[in-house]
Amino acid sequence: MKKFKCIMCGAINDLDESKQVVECTKCGEKYKNRFYVGSETTLVKAGIPVENKAEDPKTLQEPEASETEEVNEHLYSADEMAASLRQDSMLVVKSLKKIYPKSDRVAVDNISFSLRPGEIFGFLGQNGAGKSTTIKCLTGILPFDSGSITVCGYDIVKDPIKAKMNMGYVPDNHSVYEKLTGREYVNYVADLYKVPSDVRHERLTKFAKLFKLEFAIDRQIKSYSHGMKQKICIIAALIHDPKLWILDEPMMGLDPQSTAEIIAYMREHCAKGNTVFFSSHNLDLVKKLCHRVAIVNEGRLIDLFDLAGNEENKANLEERFFRITGTYDERLFEDYVAQESADMRPDLQKSDALNIQSEPAQEQLGNE
Amino acid sequence: MKGEFSLRSVRTLFNLDLRSRFGTVRKRGIKYRLHQVANAFFFLLVYAVLVLGMYYITRIFVSRSGLKLEYLTIVAVATMAIATIVSTSTVIKNLYQNGDNEMLLRFPVSGKEILVSKSIYCFLHNLLVCAFIMLPIYISFGIVTGAPAVDYATYLGMMVFSSILPYCIANIIAVPVMKVMNRVKNKFIIVLIFTIIVLCAVFIVYLVSLSNVLSYMRDSQQNFFSASMIDRYRAFASNAYPFNWYAELISGRRLGNLDGHGLLMRFVYLLAINVGLGIIAAIVTSREYYKMILYGIETQKASFRRKIRDKKHSRFYALFRREFFLILRSFNYSFQYLAMACAAPVMVFFCNRLAATMGKNSVGGAIMPGLTLMVIIIFITITVSFASTCISREGNCFYHTKVIPVSYPMQLFVKFCLYAVVASVSVGLCCLVSGLYYTSEAGGKVLTALDVGAIFGICETIVISLTCLCIICDVNSPTFNVSGDGELVAANKNVTLAMIIGIVVAIVFGVFAMLFNFMPLTLNGKLIYTPGDMKNVYLTLAVVSGVLLIGSVAGLWINLNKKYQRIVP
């Protein structure tokens, strides 16, 4: 029989797959099973208390048979999902819900997941799916309506300072204090995170060199280009060597070399036992870089699966993304896949032929 | 400036400009409408008071002294000076500094078309300003002099005609002003010192001139309309070319000394001046505009280099320094805050000197403590009101205040300290300057050490209270409406609210202190306030300001975490 681990007390329980609701025998915490057609794929969506989801028709909705087969075989098993929410996680998000004031729409609806030490976690979704809102809740920028967020064991609401001390955040809009110089800004951030003088100097020198910002670090940020601002944000986020590094669409507007440097540093950062969480639209990058990936749609976490060591998941990432986000269309998807592999340049010979053809016409017009 | 010119493009650009300024969507919410109605009502109320004032001044000048032409000349000088200043500012902001220049250049339109479309807006703005300041005076003049209906049409025409000269001058002035502004970019300290000097100089010149006029009238037992003063007005009006020609045209044949031919000649002269200046303005602007906006786009990222050591500081110091640098390195912010704070002692001193000169003659030196208190609180309000944008000014970086590992109360405490410390130093200097002068023989010993000490204590308490109130306003409703360089587009409603609160406090405290220094107050047969003895008055004011302090401090810090967390960028 399959088992699951209770996220509240850690007890290992048997998973009765025929039941819609399962209960921890030790503490009584209830979890809802996530049903798909085909009984062998019945799984526990760990960390979602039954009370919050009971009325939610969407999570009980049974997907199409063909889609189910594609998706379910890659999902976590019950105890794996539950185990991923253990207390020593870098980030634990439980039943996060966010509704913006004066809005009926639920921006983030009951999202739960956790991040392990040493992993790179990708957060995918269409524009407006709730990625940035989730990230803003994680970093303390936005208040949320229910649920909890724990960073390195510290609750972001109850113990915000300690939680934020363990976090580094790179926003999607690269907003920084432009009247300061790059070095002033990084030193300001380092002061707030209490980074000692020698350590910050060493790190700043290293990062400035790594991101090719040495020539501009003593200049006012307002003179920086889009990419340079992004880099200074990244340096400021890393100056205190955070355990959890959160980036909101970090590669946007960066040159290929800088992208490569950031990817390299993400790997280095994780190799030290830290965690990287980033949102992106670049499926190819996520496929190559992330250990795990979560896909959100309309504020809900629809799928969460391994990419590291799972070639099939990697291969299916695009299709899965398109299916989940409701944008799957066989013809479009095939086009997308074709674009990925094919040479998309227009045929120059054809264009030349067109030009040659048009010349006599122009001459004719000129003569007239 | 080369390029094609199409009126159709100009019209499209002009419409685009109007839409970007005023929007196309009409909000229909009842709250929005009420807000609009309240704003309109408030504006009309203030304008009605101004118009009434203009009417009375016109009546005094025209009916009492018969100085019709002289009055119109003075009015022409004053209104055109105001219109020129406003128009220069409009031209600089819209033609040269507007962030849309870069965007517009990407469209398939020429620089000339952009210039013309923006100039139309500037001219219409100038026309509106002239209408607001000139029409009420001309109409008042018509009413007072019993003008026939046709004269009112003349006034309207003259208002339009008068608006051309300030606009032409503004366009000519704007070019060198922009060149100077481009030269002093990033020279913050120099600009700050220069601003303070100019601010103080303008204020001193204004008050000294006013004081001299008042002294002259007092010493020679004159009033505004004595024979000697009337001669001076006449002398001024006869030499104030070409403004007296405008006055003659407005007066017409009915009130002026000129016949039809004379008036026509005046009109021709003025037309020639306007056309001449218009041609110069057109040449200067069209030659410089394209170069200037390109230069602006190229140098908008011009910055300075500053090497600092990577050294650890306390969080308080880091936050304090950042806040200070963001103010110092912005022309707008350093003017609004640092320049005003530095200039306040000079302004207070000269204001007091003038008021003391006037006040002593009418109600005696007893008003001086109250007057000093009121003037200091008013100037400090101007400085402290800057705190009411302390969160709004974070703009796009507001998220930063949420992600850093520093509690919200601590962050606001640092801001509070910066504003309160600067304002406190300013208050200290105001009291020191006033105290040194007015407790001495030269100042007439109108203040005692007790007065100075009590004023200082009360003002410091008010500074802290006002700072807290300003921050409360911004915590409750910040507006992150920032321009491209991250600076607030305009002062928000919190600034207005803070100013109103400060001025009300200043008037209440000042009038209270002035009143009870020469008027006894008895309660149940017991003398509460004895004339000449300010101890009880100060005690009362200290208690009231103490209550204000406790209330504002509590209002700011209680539930601050919750209130701050609710702020969403």
C-alpha cells in the first residue's frame, strides 16, 4: 500500500486510495486525494487541508482521459509530496491564497509547495497566472489572505525579519535607487543584512567582475542600461549570500553572456546547499536548469514534477505546459516544436526572386 | 530643424498630448464625482476670494484716487510678469523636459511637427493663465468705471493680445535657462547653495522693498493715495513702456487721453514688438529645440562617479544616508526640503522685522512673541510637509522597503528622524536669529529670553507632531505617481493636507499668543491671562502642543505594521 507523510506531525500513514479524504492517524490532519481517471494514479495533494478545498470544483474536476495519462505518471507519489513539505525545507508554502482588494478574482488560490536545500526550482505559468503575485507574497511585498509561508523555518508573517534575512530577491522590473551609485546601493543593502566589511568587499569585487560591472560600479545607477540594472539587483540580492534566492523572470533583457553567468552562478549557489526559486517563460532554460518545476494557471498550482534525472518529464515539459495553461492546440504545438528545431529564417532566394520580379514593375512605374 | 510639416500630424500629436494629460475614460463612481465636485468647489471658492480682492483693489485705485491709466499700467506689468514666469516654466517642462520627446521621435513625425503641437498646448495654457489673472481685473475695471458692453469685448481682445508677449519672452528665456540647467546637471551641492542664495535674496529683496515702501509712508505720514504717492504712480506709469501702451489701449478713448489715431499707433507699436519678439522666439526655438531635446535624451543618463569604501555601517545610518542622498541628489526634492529648511531662518527674520515694524505701530510690541511663533510654524510647515511624501517618493522602489530585513517602524523612524532633525535645526536657527536680534537693543527688546525659550520648545513639539501627522497621511494613502527618473510627478494631496493642518496650527497658536499678551482673560473671577505676562499663555500652548504630540505619535506608531503591510505598490 502507498503511504504518505503528514506535514503536521511527520507520521507515516497508509494511503487508502479509495477514499476522497485521508486522515493522519496520529494528529488527525485531513488531506484530500487528488483524483484522476485511472485509480492507480490517485494521489494525495499534500499540505492542502480539506476544509479549504472542499468547495473547489476545479480541483475535483476529472481531466480528459488522454490528458490524465500524460500528466499523472509524472506526478509525485503521496509520501514524496508530503515529504517535500518537511520542516527543514528552505521554503514551505501552505494553502496560500491571495485576493487583491477591490477584485473578485482569486490571484493565488490555495497554492502549496516546498523547496529543498540545494535545488533550483522553476515556476512557470502564463502572463497573469499568479507567478509574480505568489513571489510577492513569498518575499513579504504583498499581504495574503490565508495560508502560511515559512522561509528557513521562519514564518514570513510572524517572524518577518529573520525570514527576510535568509532571502535574496531580484524583482522583474529592476527598480533600484537610481540616484545612488552601484557601490553605494550594494553597500546600503549589505548594511541592512549586516554583512561585514571584508566579506562584502570580497563579494562585491567578485560579482562585479563576474557580471562585468567593474567599470560602472562607481557610477550612478541611472546611467545603467536595462541589463546593468538587472545585474546590480542580482549583486545586491546575493551580497548576503542568501539561503533562498528568489528571482522573478531574471533573464529578461539580459545579454547571452550575462545570462550564462547568472545560470552558472545559480548552479554554484545551489552547490553550496542554497536554493534558487525563479519564475520564467523560457521553457528551454527551465528544462536545462531546474531540478523541479511547478506550473500555475489561473492562480492554482496545477502541476509539480521532477526534471532532474527524468528525461521523459523534460521531453514533455512544453506539451505539459501548453496543456495545463489551456493553450494546447495540436497544430500550434506542432508549430512550436517545429520552431524549436527548424531553421526559421525566411528563404532569401525566394525574397530575391520577389525583388527581382518587382524591379521591372518599379521601372515601369517610374517611366509612367 | 529639418523635416516635413503636416497639419494633420500636428493635430494628431496635439490630440494625443491632450489625451495623455486628461485621459479619455470617465470614471463614474459616486466617490470620484464627489471628489471632483469638492475640488471644483474649493477651487472656485479660492478664486472667488481672489476675484473679490481684485475687485476691491480696483475700486480703491480707480474710484478713490482716479488713477485709471496708472492702475492699468501697474496691472499690465504685474500680470505679464506672472504670466511670463508661469509660461517659462510651462515651456521648459513641456517642450524640453517632457519624457515623451523620446517616444514621439520614434513616430513618423518631424521635430517641427512635435514643436508646433507642443507649442499650441503651451500657448493655450498661457492663454488660460492670462484669462484667470487678467480678465477679473479688466472686468472689475469695467464695472467700477461703468464701461459700456462693447468695452468688455475690448477687454477680452486685449487679454488675448496681452498673452502673446509673455509667451514670446518665455520661449526666448527657456533656451538659455535649459542650457544652464544642462550645465549644472549632477552638481547638487552647487545647485543647492545657489538655490538657497536665490531664494533668500528674492525674499529679502521683496520684504526690504515692502518695508521701505511702508517706512516711507509711515515716516512721511503718507498713505497709498497721498499726493506724493500719486505722483510716484504717475511717474512709474509714464515710463513703463510698453506696458502703459497696453493700458492706453484698454482705457480706449473713453478714459484715456488718446484719439483713434493715437490708439491705432499704440496698437501698431505693440503689434510690431510682439511680431518682432515672436520672430526671434520662433527662430531661437526652432533652431535650438531639436538639438536640445536630442541633447536631453542623450544626457538623461548623465551621471557622476563616486568611489566609496566598502565599509559596514549600522542599519540606521544606512537608511538615513540613503534617504538623505535621494533628497540631496534631486533638484526638486532638495529645493522643496533642504533649501526651504536652510532659508527658513532668513525668511523668519525678515518677516518678523517687517511685521514688527508694522505691528508695533498699530498694536504695540506685545504681538511680537505670538507673531514670531506663527511665522516660525508657517515656515516649518512648508519644510515638514515634505514628510507627507516620504512613502510616495519610494515610487517603483517601494517593494524594497518590504523585502529588506528591517521592521517597518524602524524604517519610518529613520525617515522621521531625518525630517524632524532637519526641521528642528531649522527651528533652532530661527529662534536663535530672532532671539539674538529681538532681545537686543537694536531689535527693540520686543522678545525676552522666556519668549525665545518657550517659542523654541513649542515649535519643536509642533515639528515632531507635524512630522508624525505628515507620515500618517502618506502611510494611509500614498500615491506612487513617479516620472521616468523616479521622482514624484507632482505634490500629492497629502502635501496640501499637511500644509492646511500646519497653517491652521500656526494661526491658532499665533493669534492666541498675540491676543492674550495684551488682553486679560478672567474665568470665574480669576485672572487666567494677565497682559504682559506670557507664562500662562505659553503653558497653555505647551499643554496643547503636548496633546498634539502624544496624539500624533500614537497615531503613527500604533498599528503601524498592519497599516504599512496593507500598502501595495
